[in-house]
Amino acid sequence: MTDQAKYLDLPFEEVIGDRFGRYSKYIIQERALPDARDGLKPVQRRILYAMYHEKNTHDKPFRKSAKTVGTVIGNYHPHGDSSVYDALVRMSQTWKVRNGLVEMHGNNGSIDGDPPAAMRYTEARLSSIASQLLRDIEKETVDFIPNFDDTENEPLVLPAKFPNLLVNGSTGISAGYATDIPPHNLNEVINAVIMKIDQPDADVDQLMTVLKGPDFPTGGIIQGVEGIKKAYKTGKGKVVLRGKAEIEKLRNGREQIVITELPYEVNKANLVKKFDENRLDRKVEGIVEVRDETDRTGLRIAIELKKDADSEGILNYLYKNTDLQITYNFNMVAIHNKTPQLMSLPTIIDAYIKHQREVVTRQSQYELKKAKDRAHIVEGLIKAISILDDVIATIRSSNDKQDAKRRLMEQYDFTEKQSEAIVTLQLYRLTNTDVTDLRKEAEELQKQISELETILNSEKKLLNVIKKDLKATQKQYKSERLTKIEDKIEELKINLEVMVASEDVLVSVTKDGYVKRTSLRSYAASNESDLTVKEGDHLITLQEVNTTDKLLLFTNKGNYLYIHVHELPDIRWKDLGQHVANLVPVNKDEQIIKAIPVREFEEDQYLVFFTKNGMVKKTELKQYYAQRRSKPLVAINVKKDDEVVSVHQTNGSYDLFVASNKGYGLWYHESEVNTVGQRAAGVKAIQLKEDEYVVSGEVFDELSSPSVVLLTQRGACKRMALSQFEQSSRAKRGQVMLKELKAKPHRVAGLIMVNEHDFIQYQTNDGEIHELYPLELKKHDRYSNGSFVVDTDLTGDVNRVWKKPQYVKPFTKDEEN
């Protein structure tokens, strides 16, 4: 045969598919998933059986772990020693398994994630409860198969005298399947199994009257009974699992959060580190110190808080942002009928009951055979003693043992087994008292045979035996529930003050969208010098606010940006701010027209919008509270050829003044505008003619008696008393404010309501920004064109007008209330 002929020519996909299929089958059935009957993976079963076989049990001294690992590798599990030792250690870790199957001396790891000592240092033996998994295995209760080298036999499954799959749970990842079955309370699980035996049709709701839910070895609190119910019905579901935390008062008036129980499989050291990182990074305010005070008396983490800190808020923040609260996902997959299956609670219990029926049946058959064999021997011995002299004479006259057995069988009708027992009988047994003992034994054997036959012939009796066994195990090993179960998942509310240091800062916003917050110290150190802005840009807001406030930035396109003040970049007063697009993505053609800081989204507060095409809209401020703020949100619905010219915050009782470019002004009360929703377009504010548009929309309190100041594109400015106007109603034409000229008519560039300390700024076509104090101007009537304040032949027309932002102090107590 040539070398070429030795090889098969197969498609690569076929070879890979076949090999991966075999590998997948192996790791699904023989490595990663537990058996539904005994709740064990193959490596765990082999460890327990090896220890049992070597008599390394709970009533014997501890033995080196390395010896057990060597036995398991050498006889049953030909894999790496570390995987075997890791599985051995896990079965002994009281924070991983609800009822440990292995007892260990030495360092077997910790809840901090510390590795166990090497196996040459630690010692192990089976725990008492593990003996219940292996009890009666020698009574042919389960099938055995040859090991990997045919030198030993190993069990396919353990008898499992308690439902280990539910009691200790399981976790594992295989090919295409993963499993996450939580541990439960032994007492409750056995009650559920007994209920299912008594009521085979019991559903999840009935079973949950006795089996409340998972019971984790680390305790904790489960929230969400509906999640448990769904998992028990379908095999999949999720619950919220949180650590147990209490708020303790300290002597100095401070408080501390004390954590005494953690969620299942959460690493304590990592959690403490995360707490401290939150403190150092100032992600949460109010933590003074984090201490791990765990000792031999139990787990304890103390989080000391500052005086007057919001302890509930901080605790809620830790629940939400650390592993102090986790989501536990049920995924109850186990090997059932040699196949991986997603199993509900009733199917898991049914699988266990079916296994126990088989175990008890086989155990009864084994004991029945043994009892019958012994009864047969006892019957022969009683008969032999009754004709003892003849039997002795026959044996003495025989040539050897075989001859003696043959003669006894021929002369007295003994069977071979009886003959064997007679010839091997010790002389001291040949007394009268032994006949009595033998008859007594025969009676007991008959009783036992009768009972075993009843068990095998009666379904009810068989199930009673299973229940009796379970109750005995329950009585011996039951313990109190560790995990508390709460019906509902608590909604975590976190005050912003918990996450942000409360600090008064100065916030500046420019027309082109440059924003920043500056410490008051930096502002004071600058001697209140002018803010640095780009050429052609100007300030629209300068306000002292708190880092816990919110900032609403409104754009000319009808959008608004919702930003927490503490998220604004902290930049020195003398430096340029950062563009708002770094915080929230905005279009290049959008300009910021108004910035409104908000402390609380209160009732009876409104936003009023004016648009270029003559629309006005009033909406409650609280409608602009936003949960998501990663993109611009709709503030008002504007048409494509329209844009917002101004936005104001009111209390519902202000006056409104709308001015058009052709010099018409309309004054009416805010009550003329009905309140509409956030996304509405609003209603007509003023009657406009062709080529006419709104340049300004102002709000004012009539009691403050403001002056009306307008600038025209030709550089004329005039100040008018409000008394020059008549209050009208919405959507009217308004009153004229300029004298109409045929040549080079004046058009309104901007109109502002001013009080005593207000300055006006305006920009001309050459890009220059000018400033004036309008109260220095004399008052004009409505029919004049005012006085020229700039030579537009040199500078170009006036194209933009605004009120100069004043340094506004923060909300006062009166304003807050």
C-alpha cells in the first residue's frame, strides 16, 4: 500500500463538523453539565466515589488531598490534576455550596477570591451529608461501567438519597449549553419532593408554598417572586439579588452602612475595592472611609459616612452601581435521559423521584435476594442441628470436604449452599441455644422477605420508603433558610446630591455653543475681567448655579439639550469654554439662543417660545424633565422655514410683547396663550404681512414698568414707555413703532424690555460688537425713528441685538419656595 492510499480524502467541513460534534457531545455529557438525578458532573461524581471507595469518609481521619486527586486521576478521570483539585475544593467551599460535600483542613480559598493552598498541604474527607449521596451504592442500586482502562468499575450515577441538584445547584458552560441552577434549602426541597410524591399533578404555584425560592450559602435578599415563578415554570428567569446592609448610627452623630451578607458568588475584596474607588473618584459623595472588618465571627464591611450624608441615597447608589446588587439569571439545564434539557422545577423533581424509585426498587431486590439466600441457609442449619449426630457421623466418615457435601446432599436432601454452610460450621455453634437463635433469625428473615416483597409489589409502599428516607435525611441535616425573599423589586431612587458634590459655580454659555463651569474662586481671582470668546461670538448667559442643578439649552431649530451642571467642563474663567457638541451631539447650523438653569421641575412654571414666523407656545416646565439626555430633544415643533427667536421661563402671569421687523409691536397677557404639550407647534402670536417676520418676543412683569427699547438696521435706537402701547389680545396686528420712510426705511433689528441696570449689545455687519446704556437715551413716541447710535456707513447694518448678560446670583430661598 502506498503512503497516499493510507489517507482518506474528505472535505474539510465534514471532518471539522464530525470532530466538533464528537467533542461537543463529550463535554456536554461528560464534563460541564450535571445529571438531573444526582446533581453531579462526572468529575464531582468520580471524586466522591473515589473517596468513598478509599474509605475517606466523615467518620475517618482526614487524608491528604493530593492522594485523593491521584486516585481520581489514576482510576477514573484521566485529566489534569488542577481541574480535579479545583472541583474537590469547590465542593468544600461553604460560600459556594449550600451543603458542603467535602470537609477540608487547611486553606481552601476564600470569598475574597484567594486561591486554595496546594493540594500537598490540604487534607480532605467526605462530609456527613455526602455519605447520603453514596449510601447503599454497594447494594447494586445503580449501574456501573468500566473505567477508562478497564481496571476498575465506576458508577454512572450515585444513589443520591437527597435532591442534590436543587440543594447545591450547579453552574457550567459547555458547547451550545450553559447552566445556572441556584442552591436551595434542603428542608424546603425535601418538602417539595414529598408534596410531588403525594400530589403528582402539583404545579409550580403549589410547590412554591413549601419551596419559597433559592437559598444561597452567602445569604442576601432576593427580590422578585415573579422571576422565581417564571424560572420554576420555564427553566429560565431572573431575580434581583442584593447583599444585606443596615445603617448604623455612630457616637459622633455620623452614620455608617454595615454590610453583613453579599450576593452569591460576588468577590468581597473586589467589591470593597469598588466601594473605595467610588469614594476616591468622587462618583458618590459622603463616604469617609471603607473598611473590611470581616473576622472569624463573620463577614462585615463598614462604610463610614460624613455628617448629614444621605445614607439611604448612598446605599441605593451602591446597590445600583456595584455588585452589592446583581441580577441572578436562572438557566436550569441538566442531563436528563442522556440529553441536555432546560428543565422546570416539576420536571427536576420528577426526574429525582423516578431515580429514587429505581434506586429503592433495585435496593429492595438486592436485599430480598440476600434475605432469601440467608433464610435458605438458616433453614438448612436448623434441619442439620435436628439430626446433628447423623450429620456428624456422615461428615466423619467422609474422605474430604467435597465428599462430605456430596453425602449430605444425597442422604439428607440438603442443597449445595446448605451443605457448604454445614461443613464450614464452627463447633461452638453446635449448642442448643443456637437452635433458638437460628429460629429467631429465620422468623426475622421471613418478616423482612415479606416486607421487601410488599415494597416491590406495591407502588404506594415503595413511595413511602422514599418519603421515609427523605424525612430521615431532612431531620438529620435541615438548617434555617439564609436568604430572605421579598415579593417586589425595589425601584432605586438616587438623589443627585449623593453623586455630586454640592458646590456653587459660575456657568457661562455663548451663542456659538461654548459652555463651561468655573469655580467662584477662579472668577474672583480674575478681577471679574471679561470672558474669553471667539471672534464674532458673544455671551448669552452668565449665572451662578449649583452643581446639582440642571441646565436646559434651547436652540433656534426648536430643540433643547438637557445637561447636568456637574457634567459641564470645569474650566478657568480666563480660558475658552468647551463646545457643547462634546457633551451632546448638535447640528452645525444650530445656535444656542437661551440657557435656563433648573433646580426642580416645579408645578406652575412654564416655558414660552416665540418663532420667526409668528408662533407662540406655552408648555409646563415639568414636561422638559428628561431621563435620557444623550441627544437633542424636541422643545417645540417648528416648520422647515421657521426658527425659534426667543425662549422665556414664566410663572403663568407675565405679559408678552412681540415685535416684527416692519415695526409692529403687540402686547397681551400670557393667559391668552393656552398651555400645550412639549412637542406641539403652538398658536399664532401676531398677525404678519408678506416679507414680515418676528425679531423679538419678550416677557415681563408689568409692575416692574420696563422701557421698550428697539434698534433698527440703520443704527437708530429709541426708548419708549410701555404706556405708549395699549394692551391687546393675541394674534392681532399690533401697533406701529416706527415712522415709515419711502427711501431707506428703518427695519427693527431687535427689541428689548429693559430695566434700570440693563445694558444692550448689538453686532454690525463688520463683526464688531457695540454696547449702550439705553436709559441714557431720551424717551421717544411710537411714531419717531429714534436717534442714531452708530454710523452704519462705516460699520455696516446692525444685524443682531441682545441684552448684555449680567452676573446672576443663584436661586434664593424665596425663589426656591
